[in-house]
Amino acid sequence: MEQIGDRLIWYFIPFTDISIPGGVNVLTIFNALVVIGLLFGISYLAVRKFAMTPGRGQYVVETFAGMFDGLVMSSLELPTRRENRRFFPLIASLFMFLLLSNFMGFFPTPLFLPVTLFQEPTADINCTLSLGIMGMVIATFCSMRAKGIMGYFSELAGPMWSQEGATGGALIAGKLSALFFFPLNVIGEMAKIVSISFRLFGNIIGGSIIIVVVTTLVYNFSPLAAGLDLFFVFFVGTVQAFVFTMLTLTYIAVGIK
Amino acid sequence: MEFLDAHTWELVGRYLGAGLALGLGGIGAAVGMGLSAGKANEAIIRQPSEQGTLLRTMLIGQAVGGSPSIFALVIGLLILFKPAGGDVVGATFAAVTIGAGISIGLGCFGSGLGCGWPGGAACEGVARNPRQSTSITSSMIIGQAVAQSPSIFATVIALIFLFRAPSVTGLAAFGVCLGAGIAMGAGALGPGIGSGTAAGGAVHGSSRWPQSSGSTLRTMLIAQAVSQTPAIFGMLVAFIMLFALPDLDLGIEGFARTLGAGIAAGFGGIGPGIGSGTAGDYACRVTAARPRIDALTLRTMLIGQAVSQSTAIYALIIALLLLFVV
């Protein structure tokens, strides 16, 4: 149990003496690549041959795509399907990536290997933080495009910034109130990134720590470990992947309204 | 630290830690179970013919809602029987066990209490709509399971306390352990109650308007996840104190600094957790009644929750300033 909180970090590119500033968590990169490879494989198998009467695999993929299509459509309240095509690929691939990433801890490591091979990329704060920053940058960009750059910043400057028909003292007081509201709103936007990324990270790493500790306490009695996996990996992983995706989607929706 | 010998310190830690874990951790679950039982009684009066189904729903709700207190029991037993050894002896042992006790005790208080609302709402719903009892029960279980994640965070922090030696010693170890325990435990208290209230609203809504239960479930999950933000801030502060604290004064100054940061992050999260849970409760009911405007409801709820959580953000800023700047 001493491995809790430890990370396999490379500070040099292997077989060279080129240093990596700050180091890089190898397992996160490796598992993220495995997830991307799996997703490519699944997508290839899914679109290889389309039939009018769908087989089992095509049915599952079409149901999934249709469900997310409707979800994006209704959450963003977009007028046309063409608009929807801009957001649907992002949201659906974010969900698929997170879902498979959260399930990675379930795969066992072959016994002859000295280190753990499979762990959730989402159990690394750098992965979830970069996904969170990505979501907020996209939401901010969409918001700026929908409202204009001045519109975006005047929304950050608080409700009293742009008043209709205010003159004299009321106008100056309204503009001065931005000194108070602007920092608060900027901090609020930053806190969105912290909360969305730490929510996913905390749930996934919490589940993996509980699985490690409890299986050690019961001397690796495997049926109990499988039961724990069922809840902490599959239930919590699915719920948190969905919540992360929906929150990104809703931040975009709040931004463009 | 020198006025008690190592063995006495270890006993002090065991007794206080286990007492805090079970004493605080049992309150919430018991109140929550009582809430479900009261609603079940009311429901049986309204629908005496569905007595068996109602009794079963009540028992399932109480069993799932009781699991936070089971977490507390497990941690309490670990505290009582964990052997002292390695770096963790004497006063440090007392610090980690008391910290683990506070974290799990306060953390399970909230989730246990919160799980009472969906349990009660499920009994009410089954009495109103007995044919939907299976789907009502399953949405109750999902709501309760997600409402327990603050107590799972608290369990994780308690396990880290028990299985990993703290990086500091002396009086500062007490500060780090008590501070991280309060940050996590009190930080999980409000969110546990709040996400339970949101689940209660969702179970109520989906029992009255079963045809819109899909959108209600979605709103519930998001409402619960957002109302758990203060618990995440508490966990963040606890993680920083346990793993990433820059060189800390080992005497009374480091003690006060870490304890103050923990109190700010922990107690600052109680109100926002409960408040944004209430917002989620109403949003779930509205979504169930009017599934057509669920996107609008969701946006309004998120903005309201974000504003009600600004105090948790201020508390987090104070905690980070205490740890890194002042």
C-alpha cells in the first residue's frame, strides 16, 4: 500500500540525456494512447460496413450517436442540424474518451511485469486539468463569438456596467462597480476549471485508493475486489464521465445564451 | 509533545479517533433512516394495501442510506486495531488517528443525513404510484449512491492518513492532520446533505411524472455533482496539506497555519453545499413537471448554484493564502 500517491515519472527521454522539464507521467501518456487506439479500433469496426438493417454493433453505435445528437441539440437549443455538427463531435468524443479512460484501471497487469501497466489517465490531475482548461477555453471562445468580445467582457464586468439610460452619478457608480464584480467573476471562471477537473480526478483516484486498500485488508480475496470494481469503476466511472461531459456542454450553453 | 510517553499518546489517538469517527458518523445516517421510516408510515396510512412493497422500499432505502455509517465503522475499527510502527509512533500516531476520525466522522454525517430524503420521497412515491415501484426504487438507489461520494472522499482521506506517514512531525503534524481532517470532513458535510436533497427532489418528481424520468435523472446527476464542489475544494486543501506543502514551520506557527486553513476550507463549504442542493431539488421537480424546458431549467440552476458557491470559493482562497502566502 506504499504505492498510494506514488507516480512513475520520467525526467529524461529514454536512451538520451535530453531532460524533460518537470518530468512526465509515463503511465498517463501510455494509457491515454491505449484509449485513443481502442477508440480508433471501435470506430473503424463500427463504420466499416453500414447496412439498412443494422446488425448488433451498428445498432449500439447508432443508438449512442443518436442519443448524444439529441442531447447536444436540446442543451444548446440550436436552430439547425448544421450548427449542431460543430459541437456534437467534441461532446461525443469527450464522453467516449472519458468513459474508456475511467475503465482502464479494471484491466489487470500481466504477472511477469514489475510495475502496474494499466491505470486510469483520469487518476492524474494533469489529464483532467487539461481537459477542464480545454472545455473552458472552448466555452469562452464560443461565448465571445456569440456575444462579441465587448459583450463578453461587459458581462464579466457585472450587472451594473451597461445600464439603459443611466446618467451622471448613476453611470459612474455603475462603471465603478466593475472594480468589484470583475475580479469576482474572473475568480468564478477559474473556480469552474478547478471544480470540474478535481471532481473527476477525486472520484477516480478515490475509487482506486479504496480498491487497493480494501483488497489488501481482505488478503486479495478476489470476489470482493470484483464487487468493488463494479461500483467504483463502472458505476462511478460512467456517472462521472457523463457529468464531466454534461458540465462542459452546459458551460458552452451558458456562454452562448 | 514530551509530557506524555509514546504509548500513552497512541492510546489517546486510538480512543479519541475511534470515538470521533463513530460518534459523529452515526448521527446523520440515523436521522436519515428515521426520516425514511416516518415517510413510510405516512405512506402506509395512505395505501394500506401496498404495505409489503412500502416496507421493502423503506428497508432498501435505509440499507443503502446506512452505508456511510458502515464506512465510519470500518475506519473506526482500523483506527482501534492499527498497529503503530515505522515513522508513525507516539504523538504522530495520535495526530493521524484523530485526523482520520474527524474526517470520516463529519464526512459521513452529511451523506448519511442526505440519503434520508430520497428514501422518504421513494416511500411517498410508491404510495402515490405503486405500479412504478421498480423504477422509483432504482432512481432512489442511483441518487443515494451519488449522494455518498462526499463520504467516499472522506473515506479516502482517512485511509491516506492511516496508511501513509505524514511528511511533517511534532506539533505541525497535529496541525496538518487536524486541518486536513476538518477541511475534508466539514467540507463534505454540506455537500452530502445538499446532494441528498437534490436526489429527494428527483425521486419525488419522477414518481409524479414517470414519463420524464430520463431528463429528471440527468438534472439530478448534474445538480448533485455541482453541489459536491465544496467537498472537492476541501479534498483539494487536504491533498495539498498531505502531499504538496512547502517547507512548513514545525512548531506552533505551522500548527496554527494549517489548522486555520483547514477550518476555512471545511466550514466554508457547509452552507454552499446545502444551498446548491436546495437549488438542485427545485430544478429536479421543475424538470420532471416540464421536461420541454429542461435546458433552460438546467442553465438557471447552474447559474444559481455558481453564485451560491462563491462563498466556498472565498473560503478556498483564504485557505490557499494561509498555506502559501501569509
